[in-house]
Amino acid sequence: MGNTPPHPSTRPSGESTGLVPRPRPADEGDSAAPSGPRWTRDRTRDRARDWRRDWTRGKARGWTRGKARDRGRHWTRGRGRDWARGRGRGLALTALCLLVCAGLGLQSWTALRATGFDLGIFDQAVRAYAHGELPRSPIKNVHHAFPPGFSLLGDHFTPALALLAPLYLLWDDPRTLILAQAALFAAGVPVVRRIARHAFQDAPPRVGRRAADLGGLVYALGWPLLGSAYNGFHEVAFAVPFTLLMLERGLAHRYGAAAFWAALLCTAKEDMGLVVGAYGLVLAVRAHRAGHRAGRATGVALALAGPLVSALVISWFLPAMGGPEGYYWSYGRLGADPADALAHVLTAPWILPQVAATPFVKVAMVAWILGTLALLPLGSPTFLLAVPLLAERVLSDNPNHWPVINHYDAFLWPILLTAALETLARLRERRGIRPWAVTALVLSSAAAVVLGLALLVRPDSWRPSPDKRPLATAAALIPDGATVEADNTVAPRLTARTDVVIVDGTPRGADWVLLRTNDRTFPFASVEEQRQRVALLLTHGYTTVWHREGTVLLHRTDAVPIPGMHRPGPDSTPVREAVPEDVGANLLRR
């Protein structure tokens, strides 16, 4: 018994004698358990041997069991305090992200900025899932002339949305999606902190703690997340945490778990397989250099499977679910279809930079996205994952893809932030990183203030504008179960209790019509078109039930034929949206 070393928890700190091994180079301020090959059986055996050696040396220096126990308790208490503080900081940043994103989303709801396109569409889809049906949205189907009963799985591959269906059993309301998205974004905070610890695992503990705190703060207040929260709800709510978990598990060398999250990422949207494929290449190269055979095999498998999944979904699954072939093809400057575009690029490769740089707002978009992180993402191979998503936007003919105020940037945020942290860790080994870190923090924070945080502290941002305020009052007058054509702005207020579509260029013959006539609303090109629609209905069976400050609520009292009235039938041919000329001209215009 006299030669038996004490339990590690009672070991002395050992001054410079080596009595206690140096603490693991991780964020001591967090309570997350260590993971990866550092804690394999060989590592455990080596640490046990070191403990026996250190105790033998300690005895030679006069250490007693009582003194070792006292020093060990002091060291344990210190580490316990660090863990508690780090855990507290992580929880605070998670709560901050949740409150800010939920606040912006609920503010948009209160101020009638969350619209039928797209919150109303997703609300109808998830409600259908909750009722055990395929996801369907009358708002989407009628406006774009899809056949009755068309499933949104033929529009975009987003089966991950079904995970939200149980929430509708608790609260059947579109705001459920807003809160769920905020929670999913906030769930990424502890994952980002773990990514920072992995990146700075060879740095002193204090540097690792600061990196985790900085990374968590920049993520929690990331302008792409704030912009997405401001715009209601989109499938990116799942893409963000799935991407982060895939990247973190890969850095932890948990390759099976990384593949699992990669598979789930493919269910967030049809093009996420391209991100998975790029990640597979990065993972395979890193694992090969580290001598990890399992990681190399996983990376190769993902590099092949990711693009294959996207190709199968786009070319087979979406058409099988009723989606028209090439419906979302927005690359007419490259070719009429993917095959034509590939042939064009191979014969004239200079067309790619030409299309990517015109109009100039595309260049400004890329500069904003990378510049708000001080160009740090460019220093890491992880940036390769962002290339397919950026290429989709800069090569697109759709002006909706060019500004930085939509939800598209949130797909990039986990990738860019991870790449930035990895670059900072690499710079630390060569030169000081403080100027780079401070610059990224300042630029990212400034963008967050401009694109979200400033709205939270402005009282007028929590109230509907004067032209929108009467819409909520009028919507409350519509009875449950009615068929409604509603202004796009107020449509989400009616999805839970009526059969609602948005008012567009074609009369649908609904029982109730609610529309503004003093301010342009989507999808009308002018206020005059909206006034003409109201005049047409008033002369063909509708009467005014309520009117205030340019908002009109009409009720159909006579089923006389309405000129141009049409509702899509089984043989209907879907049509694409005509984008107004002013969209995409300004990088920051909402």
C-alpha cells in the first residue's frame, strides 16, 4: 500500500517537478468531455504510466500522501471553477443567440413583415406533416399554378421539416416556426465553442478559452442568422446546426458521427449534397495526413455520395414528386440546361468570371460576405465547402440571390466561421492573431448592428407601418374555415384557421378578399393593378364589408363569373415568378 500512487484526483500540482501532467490543451472553461484519438486506450495507458512515474519522483522529493491530497484538492477546485465559468459563458451566449433571433422573428410577426412568401408556405407545409400528410401549401401551389395536391417535396427536397411537426401538436401557430428556428440557431453556439477548442487544442488554455468565447459571440450575433430570423422561417434553420455538427465531429475524429450529420444535412435542401461532397474531400485529405484510415475512407465516401445524392434528388426525386424539370434553372447565361451549360463552360471557360462579375452587385456580395470576417475564411481548406453555395449565387440570373438581406447567407455562416477559426489558429503559430481577431470581431459586429441589432432597439420597428396596421384588424373579421385571397403581408395570420392563398394577378373566386390599395404588395407590379383588382371584384359579385386607410375587405355575395378567374387544375403547368426590376440592384435593400 505504501508504494501505491494515490488516485489522480488527489495528486499534487507538483510545481516544476512534473508531479501532475500538464492539463489537456483544451478550453478549461467548458464542461464538455474530451473526445477524439487523444483519449484512446493507448493514451490512457501512457497517462497511467506517467502518473506512477510522477508519484515515484514525488516520494523522492519528500511528498507525503497528505500533502499530495491537499495540493490535489486545491488544483481540482481551481479547475472546477474554470469549468463552471466556461459553462456559464456558453449558456449565456446560447441564451443571447436565442433571444436575439427569436426577438427579430417575433418583431417581424408583430410588425407584419413576416409574409405568406415564405412563412405562410412553410406553416402550411409543417401543419400538413402534423396531420400525417405530405407537405402541401395552397399559397405556393395556387400562385405558381401547381396542380391541386402538389407536394412541396417536388419543389424543394426538405424532409427535415417533418421534425417540426410534433411542435404543432403543442401550438398550432406560425410563430412556432419562428421560435423553433431561433432555438436551432442557438443550438449551434456550444458546437462553435467546441470547434474553437479543436482548432486551438495546441494553444495555452487561456488562448483556447478566449477563442471559444470569441467564436461563440461572433456566431451568436452573426448577421446571416439575424437576417434569416428577420425574414421569418426557412429550411436553413436545419442546415446551420447540421453543418456545424458535421464539421465539429470531423474535427473530433468521430467519423461515423460526422457521416451521420452529413446525411441529415442532405435532407435540409437538395443542394446540400454539394457541400457534403466538398467536405468529404477536405476530410479525406486531413485524415490521410494524420494517418487516420477510417477518416480517409469516410471522406472519400462523402465526396462521392454527396454530389450523387444531389444529382439523384434533382434529376429523379423532385420530378417523381411532380416537380417540373428545370423549374429552378436560373443560369440562362451559361446554357439552357445543365448539359448545355457544361458544354459552354468547357468550350469557353472565360464565361464563368464574366457571369460571376456582372452585375457588379455580385462582386459586392462576395466582398461583404468575406470582408465581414476580415477575409479569414480564405486561409482554411474548409472554405472549399462554401464554393458551391457561392457559385450558385454569383452565376445565377435570379436577382433575389444577390443581396445579403435574405436567408441564403445563413447557409454559409457555419462554414465561414469554422474556416475563420481554423485560420486564426494557424496564424497563432506563426505570428500574433490579435489584430486579425479584433478586426473580424469589429466588422462582424458592425454588420450585425446594421442588419439586425439596431432594429431590436427601435420602438417603431415593433409596430406595423400605417398602411399595414388595418390588415390585422380586417383579418380578424374573416370567419374560420373560409376561403380567402389575402394580401401577402397578412396571409400568415390566416393560415391556421382558413383556406388562404395570396391575392395575385388572377382572381380565384374566394369567399373573402383582403387587399391594400395604397401601397404596392407582392406580387403586384403597381398600386394601380391592386386598385383595378378591387374594382373588378366589386362589379362581379363582391361587396365591401370593411374599409379603412386604403385596406379593403370584400365578401362574395353573388357567384357571378369573374373575368379571368382561374384555379389550377390537374393539367396545370407551373409558372415561375417574374422578379420586379428593382430587386437585386441594392446589396442591403429590404
